[in-house]
Amino acid sequence: MTNTTNHVHPMHLHGHTFRLGGARLGPRKDTVLVQPGETFDFDVLCDNPGQWMLHCHNGYHLDVGMAIPFRYVR
């Protein structure tokens, strides 16, 4: 996930948690604050199949479409 804007984005994934940077240990999160120009690698345990949403938690960013579907089947 790369923030190519000049704004901070609290990116939130529904229905799952993830670890940042490929770490095997450490906290699992469902939201990460992505600073301008920052890139995060994250690992998601895909154990909850279906259709979910990854979006910016700033309502005005979500309102203009800063969201993508996250979906998979088992």
C-alpha cells in the first residue's frame, strides 16, 4: 500500500487483521496510518472469505471513492 497523495490516510480493512512489513510476530491491526509518500507491505490472513472493503477511514475521502473491494473465495 503506497500513499501517493499529500494527505495522511488511516487505511482500514474490514473483516480481517494484518501485520505490517511481513513480520511474523507483533501486533495485528485492521487500520494503519499511512503518511504522504509512505509505503507499507502487509500480510493478511485470508481466513474469512467473502467480499470486504479496504478504504480510507476519513469520511470525506471515502465519500469521494477512496475504497476498493477486497474479495476472495476459499
